[in-house]
Amino acid sequence: MHTITRLISIADAAVARLTRLGVILALVVLFVLLMARVIARTTEIPFAAYDEIVELATVWMTLLGTVALWREGALFKVEIVTGAFPAFGRLAEIVVQALMLAFALMLVIVGGRFTLDSNELTSFMQIDMRLYYGAIPVTGVFMACYSLAGLVRAGCTLARSGTAGSAERPLTKPAVGTHL
Amino acid sequence: MSVFVIMSSLVSLILIGTPIAIALGLMAAGTMWWAAGPDLLGIFIQRFYTGMTSFSLLAIPFFILAGNLMNTGGMTNRIFSTAEVFVGRVRGGLSHVNVVGSILFAGMSGSAVADCAGLGVVEVRAMRNAGYRPGYAAAITAASSTIGPVVPPSIPFVIYGSLANVSVGALFLAGILPGILMGVSMMVVIALTARSKGLPRLEHRPSLAEGTRTILNALPALIMPVFVVGGLLLGWVTPTEAAVIAAAYAAFIGIVVYRELKISDLPEVLWASGRQSVQVLFIMAAAAPFSWVLVQQQIPNAIVEAMLGVSENPVVILLMINLVLLLLGMFIEGIAIMVICMPMLLPVVTQIGVDPVHFGVIVVLNLMIGLITPPVGLCLYTVSQVAEVDLFEIIKEIWIYLIALLTVLLLITFFPGLVMWVPALFGF
């Protein structure tokens, strides 16, 4: 049991590091390519081909970042009701985790089928579109794992009916680092 | 499936604490399955992918990055000092400085939260040291931060432009006058209440030489809007490219000119910016199949018929929309409101002949007011956290600024010219 727990925490740390690195790398790639695009326009060098890399970086940045937020439980949500009624919140947490698991599994199954069925290549650089669409099922697997863990955790919390969890949250906790 | 079933299910999912993107995605997938079985779910993935890769939305990470670089790179302090030179001497001067600082910051960043979390810390600290009540200082900081996303550049305008298929450049221009009006209305309130609240004056009056030095020191930061808005107006860059240039410029100024941003700070700034951006981009990805489902179910048509059944007067309809958005803004975060409501409200306003650019500014101002209304006011919480001021102290002081902002909202609703004049000058 101890070994399994240890392996899980090593895998979790690896996912945290990988997603962080992936997001930073994708953002840097986007920054460089979009700056180059502006410069290329002034020098009239054709640059359309690199838009395909921009799209690739955007997809992976968004989905790897989503895995990171999913892992931290930091996806934007409204906690006004669950915060005001902690007992209901503990029950709702199970439903929410189950819904998130269903969503993640849909990304894995439907997204996986969509990716495998795709036989397109990008027009300029001839990149296999499976590298693009594949981000959906691949990241979906991680999301599903974290939701499964969340579901188990929420179930245990409810079973214990302890004081931990949403009872300790402030009345309405906004998500970290929102953008407006 | 009826409007009622879809919307009530969505709201229920959101209220039990389902992340907004997941709620949108599940509603879209569920409706697709209900309408045509599991085969239609392929379209979900297609739309989800398209929603994620919209080029115009790529402006969001870079405007967020620019804001974070400005806060880390020393621009924020200099903006505050410059505002102090201009309006610091009158009674309640630091309150005016707070508002002017936010207008200047707004010209560089498109985020109210970036204003609260960066400039807000400097402002509240300075006001506290000068003898202002912490609740008052935090309230004016939260209220003035709402100017950020109305004055260009603006992240909500980028999102609205993408949802409504409207020129982001036109929206940026349309926000200039209402943004200035927001600032003026708050400064009028400050001037009217300064004596009764016993607000202090600044003891130190900077000399002409000191003032000039301060402004010159801040000049590299102050000319940033020239690159962003100027480049857009001249047609040299798209909004996304303008955002990238803004981020590059902020990094350059922070590292080379002010030397307050270290290379070693960059990974953390990039990670924070990427993380904040993904929160929006994931919602936008899930909103794309949801919008498709709404159109397939002819829900916008039903909303148009229902609203036109109440009145066909554009002003009445706009007032009704304002009321709905203000109420939603009290409980739900702004971008979620935008992605849920715009596919339904845009056909209504188009039908009554309201310009989508005018409507965009109305929507964004409504959402900004939502940022400072309890119980779910993101700027209230941000200021409360970063300035360590009790939330209820802020709420007690903020109501008068809410009235000022509501007045501006009514003005721009009744007088479209206040919004459309600047875009018209530039041929939009």
C-alpha cells in the first residue's frame, strides 16, 4: 500500500512538473512565432506556414494548463451555494467529481476516436493532424485520473462526515488568478 | 429541448459547484446526445477544438502576460507616482491618484484583477500611510480597477469580439470615452465627499523639477498604449499581435530600462500568465459546442420572440438586458456570463437595431460592475486579500462608487453616441 501511495505521489509530481513546463514552453513558442510574424510582415517574408505551429502550441498549452488546473481543483467555479451549506457541499462534491469524470472520459473516448479517424495533414508543413487532435484524449486521461481520485476523496470525506472540506472554505471563494 | 430545461440545468450544474467549462461542455454533449444520439458527439470534439484555436483569443495570454510583467517589472510604482504629480495635491488627492493611476494602467493592461493585484497594493499602502481608512482605500481601489477592461486594451473586449464576430479594434476605440467617463464620475464622487469624509491632503507638494523627473521616469511605461492602440489603429498589427508587442515591450522595460525584472523571474511570470489564460481559454473551448447547440435548438430565436413580446422599444430592451446582466454579475463570473448569454442576447439586439459594438461596451461595463458587487465580486476579494482589509469594510464604502458606475452605464445605454463617436472618427 505504501509503495502504491508513493508511486502515485511520484506520478502526481511528474504531471505537475510536466504541465508547468509544457505551458511555459508553449507560451514561449507562441511569443516567438507571433513576434516573428509581425517582423516577417514588415519584411514581406511569407510566414503562413508557422501558423500551424501556433495552432499546435495553443492546443497543447490550453489542454496541459487545464490538466494543471484540474489537478489543483482551480478550474473556475461558483461556490456560493456549496460554501453556504457545507453539508450539501460535501454531497455535491461527489456529484461534481462524477460529472467531471464523465466529461474527461468523453474527451478520452470520443476524442480518441476522432483522433484515430483523422487522416488529415496540415497544408503547409504536412504535419499529421493527429498531433493536434491527440492532445484532447491524451490530456483527458490525466483529467479522468484526477477526477477518479477526487471522487474517492469526496466519498471518503462524506463517509467520515468530518469537518474537513468545504466547511472550512470562505463563503464565496473566487477562483485563483482570473482574468477580467 | 426547451430554453427552460437547458438553462435551468446549466444554472443548477454551476450552482452545485461544477466548474463552468465542464457545465457548458456537459450541457452541450448531453443535448447533442438527446437530440441525435452518440454519433453527434464527434461534432462536440470538432467545435471544442475550434473554440480553443481561435486566433483572436490568443490575445488573452499576452495581455495577461503584459499585465504581470508590468507588475513585476516596476512599471506599476511609476504609474502611481505620475498620477500623484497630476492630481495628488487636492483634498482626498490620493483617491484621485488612485483613479488616474487606474486609467493610465488601463491603457497598458486589459485586466481589472491585474490592476487590483498590482497597482492596488501600491495604492492601498500609500493611502493607509497617508491616514486614509483601509476600507475606503480598498473600496476606491476596487472601484477604479474596473476601468481597466473598458479602456483599451481589454481582455473582455477580445472575448466579446470573438463571440459576436465584431472588430476588436472598433471595440477598443468604443471603450475609450466610457472608460474616461467612469474615471470622471468617480473623481466627482471623491470631490463631493472629500470634506465630509475628512480625507487628507498630501503634505509633500512636489516641485516642478521633481514632477518632471517623475513623469520622465515613467515615460517608457506611459507610452506603451501608443504601441498597442496606435499599432491597431494604423492597421499594422492585429489585436493578438498588439498583445504580443505589449508583452515584449513590458519585458524590455522591466529588464533593460528599470532593471527590476530579472531573467530568473520570467518562468514564474510565464507560468502565472499561462495558468490564468487557460482558465479563460478552456471556458471558451467548452462554450463553442454549447453555442452550436443553442443555435441548433433555435434557442436564440425563442429568446428574441420572448423579449420582443415584452417590448419592441430598444431602450426598454437594453434596460432589461442591463438588469439581467447586473443580477447575474452579482453571482457569476463575467466571462461565464458572456459565453452563456451572448449567443442568446446578440440576436435580440441585432433585431432591435442596436450596434453590436455599442452593445459590447454595455455588456463589458455591466460585467465590470459585477466585479465589485457582493456576494461574488472578484475585485472585492482580490483587494481584500492583497491589501488585507476586511471584506465588509470595503463593501460599506463601495456603494457610492457603484452608483457612479451605474450612472455611466445608463448614460451609455441612452446615448449611443458616447460609445460610437470615437470608432466613427476612425472609420468604423
